[in-house]
Amino acid sequence: MTEKTTLANGICVITTANPRADIIAGRLFFRSGSCRETREQSGLGHLLAAVMMKGTQDLSALEIAEKVESVGASLGTEAAMDYFLVYLKSVTKDFLPLLELAAEIIRSPSLPLDQIELERRLTLQRLKQSQEQPMNVAFEAMRQLLYQEHPYAASTLGNPDSVSNLQREDLEYFHQAYFRPDNLIISVAGNITHQENLELVAQVFGDWQAPIMPRPELVLPPVISRPQAQTIHQETQQSIVMLGYLAAPVHDPDYAAFKLLSAYLSNGLSSRLFVELREKQGLAYEVSTLYPTRVHTSAFIAYMGTAPANQEIALTGLGAEIDRLSEISLSSNELQTTKNKILGQYALGKQTNAQLAQIYGLYEVLGLGIEFDQQFTQVVDRVTIEEIQATAQKYLQNPYTVIVGFSNNA
């Protein structure tokens, strides 16, 4: 059973009681994410996530690590597109001190300058290494084509220019703006009741009051469809061909149909793209689709790794499979098989306390509410063959195209 309560200071507390194992997992979501970064400050949330673990007003990075590791627990931070996450897990008896440590990191990070510089160098190194991977290069180019000036165009890591120019004051402002109790969701799952969880959260966070200053208003530029193609010449043994389309966000009625389209095309060894393009035609080293869950305009991306000599025929074959969705309806058996895949994997994705804490907290931070857990299975089950085809006809036309590979004519 999952319960939710909002405390007087604005913290939303979610509890999924699961006493089968003596373990508690927590997910602390802040409504922020890289969608709230300007292009000049992209990577700000990622840098803050890395540096927050490096010290507080009273604890050094080593002392934080020792407190976590001495009890075999886990504690970390992560910046995503639509939220900022602090995650923790411990045996039941150690959960309170671990939650207190997480609160100290959240509320009073010291953001030491030497650690900012260290994490900046590490991020720049990761960005440089990513440019050596054709798949990363292709995704970066596709995001830029799809989203233009929208923050979704940027990697959560940022880019070399933005990361190089980030200052400690930028991290301090982002922390002050978004790390506040009325912007926090605490989702906990494990050997704990909702009342016990409320008492722990009140004990640790009850004195934390929201500032009078309102949260920054999110104003995003429109995402306008301007399909175009880009070829990036890179000497590599595997070319990447990629097709991209603007797609429905998570609140849109077409969300479930998109989930089914993606699963039909690329979920498993029996999926359409794997069978047709890899097994029958031998064109693909790897082939798949991507449809990320987003609060704002999402993207549907189909991609394939292929031999450089085959990149043109591979692109044609990939495009033909996407076009086919608008022209030929799925059979009733294909649709039911795809639904079974999604619903089965969805159930398997809620086996651990960490998974339970994650999914209910995620639904809340995305604005769907914890009830979306039940709604998701229902809306997936209700999707019809006609809705699948209508969604393909509405969105999967005139793709953005990216090719990354080696050409003798380059």
C-alpha cells in the first residue's frame, strides 16, 4: 500500500510499506532539473550534484563517505532533465542517521572551490570522451536539431564552454532557488509504516521552512518542428544512422500509444526492428528506439549501428519501418504481445524497495501523482490498433536525420 501526505512546510511524503526485507530505500526529488538551466549554464545541476557530496558546513567529503560506508549503506545525488534526485538505502535501524546525513548535505553543502574545480575537470574529460563515441555524437546532434533553443537540447553534463564558465555563485543560486521544503518530494519504501515515515521526516526536516521568495517561474521557448538532416564525418568501424521525431510528453493522451510503438519496434529479440533489419537483412550491429518520459515535448528516436558501407541502405530500411507504422495496422496479436511485454516488464520493475521508492516519487515529481501507477496499466491496456496507427500518422512524418560515420568522399 502506498500513502501520501503533505506536511505543513510543503514537503510531500510518500510511503510504500514493504516489510518483506529489513531494508528501507528513499528517493528525495526536487522539482528542478536541467530544464531550468539556461544554455550558458547547462551542466549546472550535474556539477552541483557532484559537489554536494564533497562536504557540508560540519563534515568533509571523507567523513561523509565514512558515515555511509561504515554501515554498508548507499547515498548519492543525480541531476536529470526534469528533476534533481538524492537517493539512499540502508537497513532499517540505520535509516534515520542516513536520512539525517542526507538532510545535512541537502541543506548546508559547503561547495568547496577545490572540489568544484576537480568535478569540473572530470566533467570536461567525460564530455571529451563522449565525442569519441559515434552513438553519443549522434544523440548530441539529434537533440540539437530537435530542440534548438529549448533546454532539452543540452546534455545534463552541459557542454565544454558552459561547464568551463560555471562559478560557485551559480551553484549557490541554483541551490537556494530550488532546494526548499515546498519543492521536495520524499518517497520511501521498505520496512516502515507511513506514520513512522512521517515522524522521521518531521524529526529531520520539520524545522525547515520555505523562504518567502517564490520559486523561479519556468518559461521555456516553444519547440517548433523544423525537420532537417545532418551528416557528421567520423572515422569509425560502425556508422550510426538515426531518425528523430517530436513526440508526446507524459501528460499527453498519446503517451501510452507511443510507449507501445517503441516496444513493438525494439523491445526484445522478437521486436520488429531486430527481426527485420538485423536478423533478416543483416544490416544492424544494434538497432533500437528511444522514447524518454518528459514533462515537456518528448522525442521518438530510432537508431541503428551499421557497417559504413551500408549506412545509406540502413537509413532507407529504418525509415521504411517507421513509415510502415502509418500505412499498415498492427495485427491484434502484435498489439496484445506488445502490451504483455510492457505490462510484464512494468511489474518486474517494482520488485525492490529502491524501485518502488523511485517510481512513486518520479510520478509525483512529474505531476502525475502516485495514482498513475494504476492508471498506466489501465491506459496501456485500453490502447487500440486504430490509436496506434493514428499516433504514427500524427507524429512520425518528416523525420530529423543524423548520420555519423566514415565516408571515403568526406
